[in-house]
Amino acid sequence: MVKEYATILENGNGEIVEKKSRFIGYVRHVETEEEALSFVNEIKKKHYDARHNCYAYTIGEEQPLLRFSDDGEPGGTAGKPILEVITGKKLCNVCIVVTRYFGGTLLGTGGLVRAYTDASKAAIDATEVVLKRLVNPCSITTDYTDLGKIQYILGSEEIAIVDSEYGEDVVLKTEIFVDDVKEIEKKLVEATAARVRFDKGEPVFAIQKM
């Protein structure tokens, strides 16, 4: 089971020029193949006058769906290099489209591979890569006497408090990586002589900046 993966959230685009040919790379976060193909069609409509709109995408965190297209370029010179940029950076749920405007000079196989690779990297460099980790949303209920101990433990484990409620007791909301939940709960129970109440929610993927 996949417990963490890298992806992007914001759209990005970048451009390179190789022997007067323009290569414009676009990247977008996608959750389904339908979203990926819709993005491809969107770019094709935007650049309807371009000779080629090559693309690749990966869908899913576990045994991901991988697809690519050379869109008329020589086989293996466009779609596959784009896909290799995505997989090389270990990104999931990402689609990249690279639009090419021919500049009049043939680039050759090696030149095309480099250009499509560099345009794909330029698109990713224009956005932010984030890490999604499988976490348990946790609710920690404590009295004011033990609050400092709990805050110290969470701080030392670099666990952020995402929300808090102050009433008769204090309720702290956190998100803890699934593999660490048992150990954190044990530390909190020991530090408070079992006075703390620890409630664990169902696991979800949460974003962490890389």
C-alpha cells in the first residue's frame, strides 16, 4: 500500500527554443484519465495551429496508469521522454502537454528527445511539487495541567496542531503519519499517566511541502 507520493497542485508552464522551434510545456494535476485527456484537448484547442501537441500522464498512486503520445513526432522522441520526466521525479496524478511550433530546422532524434525533456522540466519547475502522505486525523483531549507536556511531545515530533478548542478541557486536532500513530499515542499516554484521550480518524492523504 502506497503511504506517500509526490504530485503538483498548481498549474505550471515553461518554454524553451531549440533552433527556432518553440516547445511550450504545460503541467496540471489530474485525478482521472478523463481529466488528463480533457487537459490535452484544452491545450490542443489553445494551440490549434501548432504542428504537434505531445503528452504523457500518470494516474493513481499504486500501480499507476501510464500513457503517452508522440502526436506525429518520430516514435519515442516526444511522449516517452515527457513520461520519463514525470516518472523520474516520481510524480503521480500529473499530466504534461508539450506544444511544438516548428522553426524550419530538423532537430534529429536526439535533439527532439532533449527538447521535449527540457520543456517538460521547465513546466514542472514553474510549479510546486508537494508530498502527499497517508495520515490519521487525530483528536487529543487533555486537561490544562497536561497541555504543556502534550505540546512539547508534538513539537519534538514535528507534528503540527491544525486546530484547537479551549473549554473545560483542551482539544487539539492533528494529522499524524499512519506509521507513527501508535508510537505517538504511547508517548502521550505515558507522559500524562493515561489521562489524555486520543481519538484516531480514518486515514486520508494530506499535503506536505517538499
